[in-house]
Amino acid sequence: MSLPFKTLDDINLTGKKVLVRAELNSPIDPSSKKILDTSRIDSLKKTLDELSNSAIVIIAHQGRPGSDDFIDLSPHAERLRELGYNVKFVDDIIGTKSINAIKNLKIGEILVLDNVRKIPEEIKKMSFEDASKTQLVKTLAPLFDSFIQDAFGVAHRAQPSVIGFPELLPSVAGRLVEREYRALSTLVENIKHPYVVVLGGAKLSTKIPFIEHLLENEMVDFVLTGGLVSNVFLYVSGIRMDSKNIQKADDTIIKIAKRIFEKYSDKIIIPKDVAYEHNGKREEIKISEKSVINFPIFDIGHETISEYSQIIKSAKTIFANGPLGYFENSLFTEGTDAIIDVFRSIDANIIVGGGHLGAVISSKSIPSNIYISTGGGAALAFVSGKELPLFEALKRSYLKFN
């Protein structure tokens, strides 16, 4: 497969100082602040190994300002040390401490800068030109020979650390980004029907519009819902429920969900029963038109698991993103675990869009027919056929510095 951008095969970085945009964003225990799954950090290994004769600076993010997982990157640097690399961490990004550390970095050393989202401009969506003029990019770019983009998880985000540096530096894809592009392109170009999408989790602002795009363009046969995604569709179907179940859904999301459910209720499959917690135990309740859900929903029920399993068994292509229940609590992993077991038992091309669901599957051996992407939202955007800012930036750099 020919690529529309350059990779590590196309550039000699021996003796050079390179900036690597990595995807280190990992699940974090809210109490201890420890990393629960290191797979995204570990996936950087191929690129780092090929840059062993360079001086490497890593820029990355963890969480969002205000969230429980918004921490510095010192634990991520420690994980890289455990993998055998000569790693330093600096609690700075574009200040004097960071600049001096970058200038003094030697060949064979790796420097991890602090959480790039501590800089407010990194949270904003920008044009390529505006991103290249940010303080982040203007400060760091002159200190490097090249930029390596290896953060597929943020491929859908037009933010300075993703699209700004390729405007000022020769830029290539790292091995992870290259692998993601090749693998997802191959899978998307060879979709077989029935095509089933399984969507759970909580990121409604990306998942509800994604469902609309797939259905409007007649790309998918069924959408199986879980997590907060199913809560929203249960609500727009007329089920009265505790507001906590839809508190992350604003008016726009509710409006979109209502519109597409009214039009595609035969393709959007919602739970027939759900699980909740009562006196520390898992309880299940069937849902009917007269149901009033006055408790938090934590998982799909057994009748729903059975229905979803049968639909999945008939599929030839599957895209899955997000757990179907509150899997952090062992009482409510049944829906997610059951669906994963079906994934492992069938002969279908399966794409898993990273995040928590990918981590659960990765905890055991992965069948050859299952591809786990490191990106959640990025994988959603890619499989829907959208042009991602990360790849646009690499293409622009290819044309500019070729």
C-alpha cells in the first residue's frame, strides 16, 4: 500500500534531535493516580527502538483539565524506564527548565515533557496556520531537526501538538501511526456485510453523530448500544429515567439521538433489560414502555446479552468501541465480557476502537481476526471515512519539505 505521507523509512535521523508526539493517555486509578493499563505507552516501543541513535523528546497528554485522570507524565516516563530506555522527565513544557533540558539532551537519551494539555492553547481546535503560530510550536520547533507523529489516538483533533509542528518541521509518521493507517485502511476497504457496530462507553459527543453518519450513508446493518449511549436511546424511545443516566447528554445530543432513532429504530438496538445495584448486589429489570428507571443503569441485562450475541454471531464485519457497562465495578462486567467472548468465537473481521474495551481484550490473547486500535475517537472518525487532521498535517509536510 502506497502512503500519502512519509514514514521513518524515508528519513535519516542518526545524530539528530527529534520531537515525538506520542499517545501516552492511559486509564488512571482515580484514587492512587496509578496507570491501570500501559498498552498505549508500550506501543511506542517500535518507534523508540528505531530512533536509538537520536536524541528524543516526547510530548504527550494525559486526561483533560478538571478530570480525575489529569496528571503529569512522570508515571509514563517511569514506565518507559521499565521498558529499558534512558528516560528523563521534566515538569515543564515551554519554560526555561524544558528548553535547557532539550538543549542538553544527548544521543540515546529520551526526555519526556510534562502534560501538554497544561497549556490552554492545546485544548483549542485550530487551523494549520494558527496552530503553527502558537507559543507551544514557536518555542519548541526551532530546537529540533524533525517531528515524528506517533499519536494516532489524537488523529481526529486539530490541536497545536498534532498539526502545528508539521508546518515548521520535516514530519513523518512513526511506526504506530503507520500501522494504524495501513490496518484500518485495509479493513475499511474490505467491509463485508452484515456489518455490526457495537457502541458503549460515555463519549456521547462523538458517538451519537457517528451513528447518524453510518446510518445516513447506509454503511452499517445494526448498531448495538450499551453504556451511556444506550441510556440516551432508551430516553428518546420514551423510557422515563433518573437524570443521572443522561446527565452527559446535552440538548444537541438528545435532539440528534431522537431524530435518528425515529428514523432507524429497526437498526439501532437498545437494551431489553438492564442491571443496577441494590444493597451491594447486581439486580436486573426488564424494560417496557411503562418502565420508570429511577436508578443508575450499570450494565445490559442477560436477555439483552443473548440478543446482542445472536446478532454479532451473524456478522462478517464488526466495529466496537466502549464497554457496555460500568466495567470498573466487577458486578457490572458481564455485558462487556460476554460480548468479548462472542468476538473470540466467530470468524469475522473485528475492529476495536482502543480505550477501555481494547484494554479488556488485550488482557488475554488476541485472535488474529481482531484488530485493536490505539484510538477511540480517532478510530471512529477513520472508519466513518472522514479525513483526519493528523494525516492532513503529514501530507502537508510531505509537500512542503519534499
